[in-house]
Amino acid sequence: MKKSDFFYELPQELIAQTPVYPRNASRLMKIDKTSGSITHDHFYNLCSYLKKGDLLVLNDSRVLPARLYGEKKETGSFIEFLLLEQHGEKVWELICRPGKKAKVGTEFVFGGGRLTAKIIEVKDDGNRVAKFECEGSFYEALDEIGQMPLPPYITEKLNDKERYQTVYSRELGSAAAPTAGLHFTKEMLSDIKAMGVDIAYVTLHVGLGTFRPVKEDNILDHKMHSEHYELNAKAAEKINNTRKNGGRVIAVGTTSCRTLESIELEDGLVKPGEGYTDIFIYPGYKFKLIDGLITNFHLPESTLIMLVSAFLGYDNTMNAYKTAVKEKYRFFSFGDSMAILP
């Protein structure tokens, strides 16, 4: 298939710039996985489409306030860091702008000296590796002075950092939010449990590669980014029990989906595990674990809309997106939701 097969026209005004309040007031497009038929609703009515015995699988990764603004120690000139991946104690791989200022040995200051950094490596792709220094906890310092790494299509300032976190986030490590979970409130999660729907947590730390565009015209030539995931024994047991009892395993978000589809099966059973996954899911892929998917509306020609097309079917997916544009749904990270269920 070609990248252009996944293009759709999206008016700029439909790209959500701010989160809705309350979280679950967002709209919900419920789609029948088999027929593709569409029901328009709101996320606070999600329970209407769930059944006792279902299992929701949520990604509990928490976003780092990974964007830092500072200055070059020697000259005071501006620098921006975007932390990508931890390589050791206070050692991070990062993107910096302007890159020409960040040669090996160069030192930078952030938050009036709350954090300092020294470049220790320049990688082949232009990324830098820096060693940070601070008094006390690095993560506390980062929380004080760091900014949320919002996607480039969001241009408005986010006043409350927690609105780019899910209410169940707990494992620090993502450079972007698992946005399908932003719609849940703590009260909703309690209601879901009360109706006999179980909840399992996996962890996949979302990298900025999730926003990397597909450049190759033939999608099979695209190389996926790699992200770290973990599925513990408790979650594995819940998934196995749900499948054994005939319940539906419903992934909340493409990150939960990619985690589940990366897990090894042994005699048909899910095994706990962790590692890095670069799984690329596109039409023709045979799903082994998930029965349902809750997700947002994704960028044209992205690997994420390709994943949805693999699950829902290409024609049904493109029809759903066309309908969402016509009905003026809100798109992308702070946008509305779709629930694809059998």
C-alpha cells in the first residue's frame, strides 16, 4: 500500500488546541468493528458500550516535562533541549536547538542554575548526549522548570501540565502522552470497575518517533521507531483470564495495542515481559490479542491511522475519518475519541 492511500483532508480548525473540561466531555464515535456502522455519542457514555467481563488495557506511562529552555553558560545565548531517552544517572539523549551551539564539552544552564548540563557526545543523527547536574532529585528539578513536550501542531500554551497526563499515569518516561487515555476521569474508572469490567495496566514509554512522518511512498519501506514496554504478571493473568472466560480485551490507545501485540504467547497464553518494540501494524496484519480499540483521530498518512486501518478495515477507517471531518469532531492529541468494538 502507498502512503497516499491514508491521506484525508483535514481543516486546520478541527485540530484541537486545548483539552475539553471535564475530560470525559469529549465526543465519542462508536464504530461496529464488523459493519463499520457509526454511532455518535460522548465519552462519558462509554460504559454503555462495555460489558461485564471485558478488560480495558491502559498504558500507565507518565510524560516527562522534557522541554527545557536555557542558555549557553559561556555566552548566555538561547538553547532549547528536548529530552528523549535516559542513558544513565542524569545522562540523557536529546534534541537541541540550535544544534551548532552544542559541541562536545559545551555547558548550558537552565532555570537560573537549577539544572546544568554538559554535552558529552554528538550522535550520527545529530542528537546529543548530555550529563546533567543539580542539587537533589533530577526529576524534581525537571518538574519545576521543564515544559510539556506538546506536539508541533498544538500552538496554544497549556496552563495545567496535568491535562497532558492521564489520571492513572505513574511510570515516568514518555516524551508524549498516550492520548487515548486523556478522556478518562477517576470517577469513570470507578464506574467501569463497578459494572464488572476489569482494568489492566501496561507501560509503553512513548517516544517522539510517534510523530515522525512516513516519508517512503511504499509504506513497507518505512522503518518504525523503537519504544520500551513492560507487561507485568498481574496484567498477563488478567488478559489470560479474560480470554479464557470469553470477555473482550480492549486496548486503550495505539500504545497499549502495540504493547499487547508485541508480547510473546506460549501455548496460547500471554507471558509477562519487557523489552523494546518496533512493531509496525498496517492492513493485512493479523491481531493475536485485542478485540476492541479505543483511540483518538490521527494524522493523515501516519503509522497510527495505518494501525487503525489494520484493525477496522481500510474502507471503514477512511469512511469514519470522512464522517468525523463532516461532523466536525476534534482531532489529534486533545481531540475526540473513537471506540471500535465487536
